[in-house]
Amino acid sequence: MRIIFYHPTDNAAVWIDGLRQRFPDADIRLWREDVDLPADYAVVWHPPRAMLAGRPGLKGVFALGAGVDALMDQVRLHPDMLPANVPLMRLEDTGMAQQMIEYTVAAVLRYYRRLDEYALQQSLREWRELALPARETFLVGIAGAGVLGGKTAMAVRAMGFPVRCWTRRAKVIPGVASFAGREGLDAFLNGVQVLVNLLPNTPQTTGILNAALFARLNRGAYIINIARGAHMVEDDLLAALAQGQIAAATLDVCRQEPPPRDHPFWTAPRITLTPHIAATTLPSQAMDSIADNIRRIETGQTPLGLVDRLRGY
């Protein structure tokens, strides 16, 4: 078995050594353009076109993240990069769901307990108690309820908040109201106080967080974006904040990462920025998942996390 690996920034030795522990008899190596040997599997993150192009014999490509939008964008531009017969797998959980839960619950509670407003008061040397909203009306809407979003919805619901979700197709999540499709979007947004974006990034969802959507939320709603920066029309968010339609936003992702030093997000008083850390790939869990999928493919079983190329996730 021959496995090639590429990641533009991560420590390749950690991954190669870990995969060798799981497959001691395999030939596992860092991909180099000047040593382009045959391969059965590729483990990648933002790979160069040359790594995958011209490899119709690949049995599988494993993306080191839950989102594969960057790779799919490359494939749309260069169809020869990933032949149609080669399965593409993404990481479905591998420890990311717990991280998403922690991040989302922390952000929701921060807004519910008005801690961001207390931080602003502190900067102004103000000492004033703020009334809490009624928990039963503090409606949290989660856009995107796949493996990660579904678990996140249940965790927020367990905190006692009303929760609803919006997906391409209706979901059955205990205690969570489900809305689906474009025809269900208006009903989903109506009354939402906190909107959590966990949608996949596809041509259909690019720019979905825009002025028209913000206008359909409760006035003074909150935005938590932990999916992709491409979902957000940034000027529309700034305008909605200035108008008071959106009270505050927590953004783990931006269109350009990091944002330019003069970007208004850095200094906007009601925007909280984090550097794309809501859920990071954990190498050990990820390698266990990849190894399990390789064994599935080798024994003729269907791998988990198989990407539907038409949907883009």
C-alpha cells in the first residue's frame, strides 16, 4: 500500500509517523513534485494540482477537515485534478464536534448573560446591572445540522434554550424544530435571536449571510459564524450592526484570513474575532478515522464521510 501526504503548514512528520504506526507495512511518504511516484491513497489539505492530477489509479483521497470547499473549487477549475472515479472523503467528527459544542455554547451564553456588554461597560468604567432576556424566548437557530451541527444543536438545547435548525433536507433531532430548503428559510429565521452558521460552503450558500437575511431575524439578533468566511457579506454585517438590526457577532472565520490590518472587524466594538479555531483537526483521531476508512475500502465496504461532488460536501 502506498500513501502520499501533503499539508502546506502542518508538521508532516507527525502525520507520516502516525500513519506508519497504523500501517507498518505501507509505503508512506511526503509528496514531492520532483519525486512523483505511484500512490494508492492521498491524505491532503489544500494540495497542489500536480499532486493529484493524472492519478486515475487512486483508491481514495482524504481531506484533513470537515470542509472540502477549497479542494472542490480546484477540481471545478481543473477537472483532471481528481478523476470522477476516485472517492473523496472528509472528516466527519474526529473530536471536532466537541470543540464546536464548546465554542457555540460559550458564545451563546456570552450573549445570553450579556457578558460582551459588560466588557464594553468596563472599558467605559461603567458599573450597571443589565436585565437578562427570558431564556424561553432566546431562540437559537442553527443553519447546517450535519454531524457537527446536529450535535451542537442538541448541546445548546440541553442548556435549556429553544433551538431550531435549517438544512437542505429535514432532520429529526430530539427537541429541535427542523426547517428545510429555500421554502423553509423564512420560517426558520422568524424570531431567531442567535443565528449559528454551520453550513457547508457551496455555490448555493456563498454570501448567504447578507442584508436580506439579517432583516428577517429579530432586531438586535446575534450572529455566530463558525463555518466559512465566504458565507458572510462583510459590508452587510457592518451596516446591520450600525443600524442595530444585528447587536453583535462572533466570527471565527473571515473572507481573508487573517483580515488585513486595517479591516474594520479588528476594531468594531461588538465584533469578536477568533483565528479559525472553533474546531481544529486533531491528528490522532483523524488518523484513526482515515485508517478505518482505508480498511473499509480495502475490504470492499463503503467509506464514511464520502463527499457528494454534486452537493460539494
